[in-house]
Amino acid sequence: MANRVRNFGAGPAALPLPVLEQIRDELLDFRGTGMSILESSHRGPAYSEIHEEAMTNLRRLLEAGEEYEILFMTGGARTQFSLVAMNLLTRGSRADYVTTGRWSELALDAGRRFGAVREIWTSAPHGHDRVPGDDELAPDPRAAFVHYTSNNTIYGTQYHRVPESGGAPLVCDMSSDILSWPLDVSRFGVIYAGAQKNLGPAGVTVVVVRRDLLERSEPSLPETMSYAAMAAKRSLVNTPPVFSIYGLALVTRHWLSQGGVREIERRNREKAELLYAAIDGSEGFYRGHARPDSRSRMNVTFNLPTPELEASFLTGAAAEGLAALKGHRSVGGVRASIYNVAELEGVRELAAFMNDFRARNG
């Protein structure tokens, strides 16, 4: 489609064009039902098939065993910041948190409202420009859980390994890099992710929780906030976000048809290498925020020599159809979000624009 831009937005992010086209084609009459999926009962057979497919696709892509439940919840990662503590932080226990950016700091603040928590490492003193090495972490093996954020969208840092938790259940906010590289799910107690960056349209949050941890959910919790209650009713305690789960089913079906997570990872590495090569080859014209060993393959963040050049870069990029590149207000500059859906050709166009802009303004 000639009028579609290259969308580098941090979220809601781009969706695969074949998925958008299928949504368009099915929107008024969903597979012969005579009504839209937006109008279909969440208890009816049409939606039930979508609901089950979404769960099955996620389980296949994550290679998650039957010892894990997959939940569809609402409220995004912000709500999960509280729900993790509400469901897992039992009386008399304490949780450990690693903070590497704004979102993990908010998770820590939320945890404090529900019990004893401890910040065991933070990158704040050096501007959130890296993630810790395992030798810098000393989690308590008796902790209720150890929480971290795998990718930091604002600062452009990312873990390229699963950190050690000392034997305590590991909880991870993967909102911005889920399915971006093969993962040993058995290392985790809970994984959660808002859908709007890599999984589908905004509105649904995926929670992958180890079944033995469901026992910690207090019976006094409201059903829609209880992992145990949601698992018992297959995320159908109340009307789920039907359209968002439908979109998630289509996106995960698309990735399965494309070769799964290993193929996604291969593409993501190639895309990130193109942009970091443009930064590293610019002789200081482009200055990346993240240290090289912590660079994100999802959000490439960098600054130019002056605010005026940054503004000119963004204006020129937009004129070339390279959209939504403005950096977060916390760090300014430029942020190219190249999530799983971002096409290689679009990243090539951005790298070429970067090289051309430097040649004209460096």
C-alpha cells in the first residue's frame, strides 16, 4: 500500500500487513457468522475458537510446558506491576527488584504498596545505560520472587540472557521483547507482556504463570485480579478484550507460518546490526545511549550533536515516510523501535537516511 509509512513507533506498534488485511476482510462478517467478531459473544463458538487458538499459538511459540497457565488480562503492564505483588508476595515474605529504567522503577514502587520489597541493583546512577552482569546481582534465594524488565524502551537497553535469581521465582516484564528471541520458559515463575508492541493490538496483557505459584493467590482477591481465579476460568471470568485477543491469534499464527521465534530472532539481529553500524560508523555524529554490551534489538536510541539537528533529522525522516522516530522525553533524541514486525527493508531505508543525513550535516 503506497500510503503506508515505515512505523518506528514505540507502541502501539506496527502490525503485519497480512494480519491487517485479514482483519479488514473479516470485520463485517466474521467467517460466515453474519456479524463482526466485535459483536460476537465471548461465550459463543466463533470467539471460543479464537480464544483457544491464541493460547495454543503462544504456548507453541514460547515452548511453554503444561506446568504453565496462559492468562489474558487487561490493564497493561502497569496493572501487572501491582498484580504480581498482590498474587505472589505472601505475608512475611520479601521480593527483590532489579531496576534498569522507568518501567522497572514503577514496578518497584507498586510492589512497595503491597509488602516488603528490596531494590538489589539499579542503573539509575549512570543514566540507565546498561543492564547488570550476573556477578553484580545477589538475589535472596528465599525471596518471594525476583523481578526485572527484559527490555527498556526509553533508554534502549536489553538483557541478552536470563539473569540468575538465586533459586527464587523469576518474574519478568517482557512487554517490549516477548517472542524476540528463543527463551527457556522453565527459568521463570511469571512472564507478563502488554500485547501492543510485539503480540497484537493494544488491550490485552498476556501473563504466563507457573501453576504452583497460583496457590499464592489469596481467596480474598477480586476474581479479575487473581491469577488463580483467571486460570480456573481460562481468562473468561468476565468479557475478555475480544478484538485484541483476535488480533493476537492472527499475529501469532503469522509468526508460526514465518518460522517461529528462531526466525524472528535472526531478522531482529540483522535489523539491529544495520542501525548500530550506522551509529558506530558516524565518527560520533550519532551517539547511542546504551553501552554496546547492553544495546537493545528492539529500541535503538541515539542523539545528534545539537537539538536543532535532531529536529531537522526527525522532519527529514518523516518526509521520507520514516515515522514516529522522536525519542522519549526523558532522553530526547531519536528512538527507532524495530520490534518483531518491523520490516528489514524499512530498517535499511532508515540506515540509508542516517548515513545520508550525516554526510550532509556532519
